[in-house]
Amino acid sequence: MQRAVYKYALQRSVDALWELEGLPKKSQVHQLLYPMLRSYGFRAHVARNIYKTALALVKSARENGGHKPTIKRISSRLDYQDAKVDLGNEVVKVILKNKWYSLKLMHRREYIERFKGLRWKEVHVKYYNGGLYVSIVFEVKYTPYTLRGVLALDVNLRHIVTYDGSSVRRYRTRFINALSKKARAEELQRKYPKKWRYNEKILNRIRALHRKAKNIVIDWCRKFAKEIVLKAMKHNYAIVLEDLIHLHGNMSKNKDIFVWKLSMLAYRKLQEAIVNKAIEYNVPIAFINPRNTSSSCPRCYTKLSYDYRLAICRKCGLIVDRDVVGAMNIWLRFIHAYAGEHGSPLSAPTMKDETRQSRRTRNEEMKKVIKNIQK
């Protein structure tokens, strides 16, 4: 019952904040929502957690140009006053209506052992499909090592291309597979525009397709994140990604179908997975504005012309794949940003040997990067 009240109170808070013209400050939100939440019987710190969550949801939706958030699942965020974490016995205790309940963790013992000794900050409890799911937020010390190189990532629907200044590598994604399942689900919705909401068989099929698409994206992102972070750690590299804020702005200017495909690409899921693993393994990470990373030549910085996905520079004669151009320009943009100057243009690889580059020039640029970061 209390979980249902929590969901109702959170939705009421979201509705109230959404109706405001601008995004209020936390002090204003407190004055607006705290009395209402207290009237529902929530304790003071629980009421604060609810309106803070509502404020974060509204802020995220507006920044991403989305619709008003709808709370569909029963969930709650608990701190040390409402929860106790006992990793030794693999148990999480939560309090509801002044009564403590014990939740048994279902993870492998080897996995739980990794978090012993860490300080926990928050417990998230979610009720879904008749089961309770618990997420524990731990506090870790992030101390990235001194980098010796840079690993730039260019992400698209079919491949992720990495470039470290000397070699290019392609990773095939599973996003197309997930996208096909999502497309099939939407095809069923169009085929049965009125029937699918009330026909249990069709509705379950649509839900299963969406669930499979989401699971494919999350599973692949986690596996790829671990692989790429371990590779960066092995060579003491920093990982450079495209900034999602600028990337979302570029997406919104395109047609709806293009935005839909890119949203399914799950840039955010991939970025979150890489960032989480980078923090876990103390790998340095940076974000670069992706604007024009595929339109300028990495050798002479002039505008490229394209024959489908083949980039051609009319000035220096560079011929290379579009994804490779993006990865190389992301790498160069990071180098120039931290070196403090453009320096001499690097020797961009040709189509015949797309990994060839002047080792001397690359080492000089990298020395500048390391020197500036250490300062």
C-alpha cells in the first residue's frame, strides 16, 4: 500500500513541477511540495527524496525535449534512515510503515564480495512483475592513472570504430538486431491500431519484443564497455567519447525516423556502461563535441566530400571510410584540446593502409597532452 502511495505522490510532484514555466530551485520546490508530501504521511527525509526525484525527472525530460514523465513502476529511493545493507549475510533491510523487511540478494557471492568494505549511499527498490529488485549505490574513490595514449570511439548503428593514434579497429554492434525487434513491435501496433491494447495475445507479443530489444541493448553495452575499458587500462589509455548533450542537439534537427533509429542506438546506455566501468577500473575518460567530426579532413582540415560512406578529400587526396574519419577527428580534437595548440597536422591514413601514421608526430603530441594534464 505504501509503495502505491509513494508512486502516487511522486506523480503528483512531477505534474506540479511540469506545469511551471521554468525549473524552480530546490528551496522553491521544498516550499511548494513539502507540505503536500508530509500530508500523505511521509517522514521528512522521505518527502525530500520524493521531490528531489521529481525535480530530476522533470529536468531530464525538458533538457532532452521529451514529454511529461509518467511513473509506471512502483519504486522508492532509501537512505541510511530507511535501509540497512548487510553484505556479509547478503541481505538488505528496508522499513515500511515502521516495520522492517529483509530482502535476500540473489547475486553470486563472488560478485557481492567485490563491494565489501565500500560505503553505500542509497538503496533503490523497484516492484516489477511481482518481484522486488534492489539496486545499491556505493561510494568509490575514482583515481585515474596518468595516461600514455588516447582511445577515441566513433559510434554508429552497425559499428563502433576505435582509433588510438596508430591503429583502427571495428566492433560490430547488436543494435540492428534490437532495432528489428522494436520495428516488429511497432508494425504490430500499426496492423492492429485498436485491437492490440485489449487483445492479451497481441499485447504480450508486443511487450516481449520491446523487452527483448531493451535486453539486447543493455547486455551488449555492458559486455562491450568491459572489453574496451580493459583494453584501455592495459595500455594506460584514456577513453574519449562524443558528448551526448551536443549529440542530442544534432539528432533533433533530423527527420523523425532518423531520430528514432539513433535513439534506439542507445548512446546513453552505452555511455553509462563505459563510464561506470571506467570509474571501476580508474580509467581516465573525456567527452568531445562531435560537431563536424565526419565532415573535415583529419590530415589537412578541409571539408570532405562523400561517395556514400567513402570520404574523399579533394585537397590532399585522403580516401577513407566515414567511421574512421569520425574516430580520427575525435582523437585529434582531444589531442588539440589538451595540448593547447593545433600543432602540426598528423599524417592521416589512406584507404590502402588506414592505420599508418607518423610515430614521431604522434609521440610529440602525446607528450604535450601528458604534460598539460599533469600540471
